[in-house]
Amino acid sequence: MIRLKKALPLLLALATVAAAAETAQEARVKQLIEPRMGVGIKVDSITKTPYGGLYEVRTNGDIFYTDENADYIVVGKVIDAHTYKDLTKERVDQLAAINFTDLPLDAAVKTVKGNGKRVLAIFEDPNCPYCKKLHQTLQAIDNVTVYTFLLNILSDDSVVKSRDIWCSADRSKAWNDWMTNGKAAAAATPACPTPNDKVLALGKKLRIVGTPTVYFSDGSRTGSALDAKALEQKLASLK
């Protein structure tokens, strides 16, 4: 298996080929929609979607939609009415893949279960109910190392809770106690240094707008809810 770092040049080359392979209709839609997006806004790409005759408009990392004549700009999520899958979010996650080794893991709470061979990173807020649900799911997963980036975006109280957890003698235990049992970590002094600003900047760079956001060792990302079976299947596929 080619390692991701070695594969990046190949992936970039493929991306270039894909961009060059823009269809005539996609090029036409791009020419029509770009001047209608607003002053100074550059359209990065136009891609025909398999749903509803819509065209995906990518600009500055954001996704919009338009019709074949660029008469309308559609802002929001496209949901599959049969499966209720958020197709827009799935696409955003696909485009947000990273090189996992570039993550500053020293700024994360490290938790090792079993042999710890399988690795993932999760951006979480201590006040996020969906994060607590994911934490419950993780209880059924063994042989994994989890790097938790404390992304405090929900409230000022999140910053305080994360500071207390980060400054604990055993960060992993303090995080687990809070997420599992609601047991708060002992109060830390305001002077205790934390990676809060570093993680916020990283979250902004990666365009993370909600928690939990999960990155797997292959660099793929998901912000969708995963049950234990789906998570185990994903981790198993990365061996």
C-alpha cells in the first residue's frame, strides 16, 4: 500500500488532470455563474452532481449549487430523501481530506486502548452532546489511539472545562471522567498554559465548523454520526 505522504504528488497530479477534464457544459456554467457570485469572488470549480440536475459550485472552500443556466444560486444542504444522508456534508468531508501526519498531535489529549495500533483524531468541545454520544460509541472500540483536540467553540465555559482537563495530571482520565460520568476536573489556575489558541487556529484552517469532527489515519474526515459497527468497519478498512 502506498503511504499517503508518498501518494500526495500522485493525488495532486490526478487532481490537475480532473480539473483539465472539465466538461464543456461545466465550463459554460462556470462562465455564467462567476460574475453573478459577487464582486471579487472567484469560482474554483464547477462539477455536475448526480442529483436534481444541480451543479456544484466551489468557491473559497464553500459549496453552493446552481442550475445549468446559472439562473439560481442554491445555498444550503442537499439531503437524500430516501436515506436522509446529508450529501453536502459528505462532499465537504471528502474535499477536506488531509495528511494525518501534519496534525500537531502534541496539542491533543492522547488516549490509548489495547495495542493502540489504529489511530484517529477527533475535534471535540466538552459541552457538545454529540461528542459525548461519540465517546460512548468509542467505549466499544478496542486497540485504538485517540487524539482529542479540545476545540472550544460552544461557550466560554468550554474554555474553562478544557483548561482544567488539559492541566490535570492525567489528561486522558480527566477527559474520560467528564465525557462519561460528568465528573469535572479539578480547577486549574488561569495561568496554566493550554493549546486553546493553537487548536482554534487549526480548526479554522481545516474549516471545522462543528463538533465532533473525526479524522482517520488515511486523512479522510467525517462529521457524521457513526455507530460502533460503522466506526469499526472504517478502522478495519485502514489496515
